[in-house]
Amino acid sequence: MQESHIEDTELEAEPNTEILNRAEVIPPELKKYWKSRYKLFNRFDDGIQLTYELWFSVTPEALAIYTAKFIKHCYPEAHTIVDLFCGGGGNTIQFLKQFDKVIGIDNQQMHLDCTLNNALIYADSQVLTEKLVLLNGNWGDDEDERLNVLNESGKIDIMFGSPPWGGPDYTSSEVYDVDWLAPLPLADLLRSMKKYSKNIVLFLPRNTNLKQIEKATSKVFGKDSQVRITRSYVGASLKGLLCFWGDEFCNYSRK
């Protein structure tokens, strides 16, 4: 009898793309996010769409508003901003209120679909037609030709990114290592963004190693360079660190 040959094959799991926007379909581990849904989107009941992953990765609306306004305050002449890893569109929506052109990038089409759906709740279709560009692509993959359109978009004033942190488990470690960021470690991510603009904003985990941020800053921008780091709260809850690279960000002072 012929002997069978059996191999173990590891299949890549398909991302959970189901829209979860009703109480009866929210799994137990997402209940705490569901309770805060109006902090994520004040107009949640108007038809906001989020997948499993987006529930714990979307930026709360108040923080997204602050971020967009602060960037515009520091760079009032800025016209075009790129929103890497745009996810459910929390930041994209607020950027549309401040900038003439917003380019949202994500590597999952469902996320881009959610961004478009959610943006239509806050802005009319004409505004989106004139201002919003959504690109499906893998940031950090130099061979992904889908992102070549960035080179054809004219001057990019600001590069913003809220990169994947690794899910809710990022808090299981006392200190978050910047090499855990996806799709690239911090220094490599900064280099990739700097190709388009030296004005960069990243939203990083609240427990990120600050010395690593400083080290990456020196490595990418030079030993005398600066980074502005802001602890970002929604109410009494620390949500993360907003990190700013760029002269006007670092020179800003409250008057």
C-alpha cells in the first residue's frame, strides 16, 4: 500500500470583515468599546460602520478633532495631508474639515469602505469627491505600485499615521517597544514617511518607550533634531501619545 504524505499547512487567517454596529452582534470582548461608541463617533446612530478590528483601533472623535485642529494651527498654509492606516476614518473625517485634500491609505478594502461610509455621515458627497482620495495599499512595501499615486499628488504637507499597535494586548507589557509597530519599526516608518514630508505626526501607544522615540528621532532626522510628545487624554483616560516631527510643531508654544 502506498504511504500517504501529509504536510502541515499554515493558512493565513482572513480578517474579520463583518460590520458590527448593533448591540446584539457585539461580542463580549468588545462590550466596553460599544459602551463608548458615542465617544468614538458622536453620530454613531446615523449609520457608522466598524469591523471587529476597527472597534479598538479607531481614534475617539474628540481626540481626532484636537489632532486635526492642532496640525492646522501649526501649519495654517498646509493643504494636503496623508492619513496612513486610516481604518474607520476617525481622523480622516476631521482632516476633511481642516484641509483641502486628504489621502487615506489602508491595506484592507473593508476599512476603506468603512472610512467612506463614515465620512459620508459627516460630510456631503460633493465634499468627498473634491477632497478625499482613498488608496488600498501596503505601506512599507516598495513594490506595491498602487501607492505610486502619491508621487503624482503634488506637494504633501503633512504625513499622519496611527499605525497598528498589535491589538488591545499592547498594554500587557509595561513598556511598549517601538519595534513592535506594524508594518514597520518606528525608525523605518519615519524614514518611509519622510520621503513625502518632513512634517510627521504619529499616534503611538501610551506606554511607548520614550527613549526609543528619541533614539529613532536622532537616527532619522539627525542628532540635534526634536520631537514634540503630547499625552493625549479623553476625559481622564490616557489614550496614547501624539508625536510631532517638524519645525512648527516643535516651536509651538501656548500664548
